Amino acid sequence: MSQVLNLLDNLLSFANRVGEFLPQLGLRLLLAYEFWESGVEKFNGENWFTDIQDKFPFPFNLVPVDVSWALSTWCELLGAVALVVGLGTRFFSVSLVILTVVAWVSVHAGHGYNVCQNGFKLPLIYLIMFLPLMLSGPGKLSVDHWWWPRLCKRLK
């Protein structure tokens, strides 16, 4: 019985070590892909924000449409790259959460839950996926994990 418990303890220890980097890496890569794809589409496409600016929540409805388009495009592109390497993960996660909330309110609200009807399912999934990155950080396999302790030592 003690061998079984010892084996189980070893397996759980291994799972805990893997859990310090793999789940956050998976979240970062999946979110980066989704936002990169959206940013490239905006970068290569025409500004359709003019059609929905009246639906943007305050204070975003006060920002000129061209500025909103550029901010959205570059937030998605730079945020995606930052998420891949795990640099400024909490900052870019918060930035992309704000972008997602604005998109939910202005594009997805009123269409129900279903993705096929442009509903709020994907924005909701993205928001939930960002929670561990904002609250626990990017995980051990990231620039932030390597860089932050060194920066703190230098600043002390």
C-alpha cells in the first residue's frame, strides 16, 4: 500500500511541476492565435467601426473611429506577440479584456449566446481564459517569469 501511495505522490508532484508552466502556456498561445487572427483581419481590412461606434460604451464612443480602429488593431497584434513570449502578460491581458468587453457590448450583445448568430459565447470564453493569466501570471515558461525577479533585484 505504501508503494502505491508513494507512486501516487510522485505522479502528483510531477503533475504539479508541469502545472506551473503548461496550462498558462496553452492559454497564452490559444488567446494569442485568436487575437492575432483578428488583428491581421483588421490590419488588412476596411474600418467598419463607423457602423457601430454609436454602440461603443462610454468613453470609447467619444474616441474617433480611426483612432479606435488603430488602437484595436495594434492592441490585438502586439498583445498576441506579447502573449506568445509571455512578456507583459498581465498588462496585455487586461488590455485585451477591455477590448473584448467593448466588442461584447458593441458587436455581440443582443445576439444571444450562439457563436453562429454572432452571440457572446466567444467573448465570454476569452474573458474566462484571461482570468488565470491576470491573477496568476504567465507561468514559468515566459519572459515575465525570468525577467521580473531580476528587475526587482536591480531596483532594490
